[in-house]
Amino acid sequence: MPQLTIRNIDDALYARLKDRARSNHRSLEAEVRAILDQQLRLDRAGVVRRANEFRRGLVGRYRGNATAEIRADRNR
């Protein structure tokens, strides 16, 4: 299995990681793996929610006739 080495971690960050690992009853290494997994996992619900918000933001922006424009473009 691949290994990852992280150098030059700020002392305060390291202490917070250790405290978090201790409170979650995990080793420091297991805690870092859990954080990475949680942050990098695809949040499908979040993606769908952001896409829907984006679509709602587009409503009413285009006022032309898309069908006529496509036909005109094809006829050129």
C-alpha cells in the first residue's frame, strides 16, 4: 500500500491533529486517513444541490429563440 510523508507541519496543527485523534480513539495516522477520506469523498448530494442552484440561477437569462438560432446556424 502506498505511503505518504508530510513534512514541516506546524506545531499547533500537529497538536490539534493529536487531540482530535485522541478524542476519536484513533491513532494519529488513522485520524489523518479519516480526514482525507472524509474530505475527498464525492458528496453526491452536495454536487446535485449545487447543480440545481446553478440551474435556477440561469432561469430567465436567455430570451432568444434557440430553435430558430440552431436552424439558422445549420442553414449557413
